[in-house]
Amino acid sequence: MSLKRPVLAFLSLLLIVSTGYATPPDQPNMTAARTALQSARAELQLAEHNKGGHRGKAVSLVSQAIAEVNKGIAFDRRHNHVQSTTEVAIFTSPDQPHMRAALNFLQNAKNSLERATNDKGGHRAKALDLVNHAIDEVNAGIAAAP
């Protein structure tokens, strides 16, 4: 019994010390948005090209949004800011799995961007605008497909 008490005390101290040095994730909403955007772009690239040009426009918009998210992350790191919903409307169509998956990832990216702090040198807002346009293009592409 005398050995249990020092071991428990040591483990408790180790837990307290390790918790104090744990660092929070770097901009989790922005990185989540980037991951969702990258997944959306990958799904869009796998989708058939018979979307009246909307799929291609959505790919371009998503790529631009990724660039803006990256710039926002970099801006926030340089300026050492502290981190501080809209309705999800997903068009469902069982015959277009990649477009639907891309739309889902875009909605996830939009939600993450909306939860991120407002000040990213304007890049978060630009990325959000591009994501909204990409969502519109994906919906139009779904509607345009035979």
C-alpha cells in the first residue's frame, strides 16, 4: 500500500504538468475548412464533366477558397490573433455521388469558416464568398446533369 500512494502522486503530478504544456490546435476551424475544401475539390474532380461547365467553375472557386484560407491562416499566425450557422441546404440526388459529396464538404467548409474568427486580413471572408459561389455552381451542376 505504501507504494501505491507515491505512484498515484507521481501520475497526478505528471498529468498536471503535461496538461499545462499542451498547446491548443492551430486555428482548428480554418484547418477544418481547408480539409473540407480539399475533399470537396477531390470529389468535384472525380465527378463526370457533363455539368454544363458548372463543375469546372466550382473546382476553380474551391481552389481559390483554399488559397484564401491558407492566406488567412498565414495572416493570423503573423499577427498572433487569438481565436475567438447558417442553414445547411444539401441537394440530394442519388445518381451524382461525387457532386453530392463535394456539396457536403463545401457545407462543412462553410460552417468551419463561419466559426473561425472574423479577422484574418479579409481572407476568411473572401474564402467564405468563394465557397458560397462554389456551392451555387455545384447545385447548378447537379441540376444541369442529365
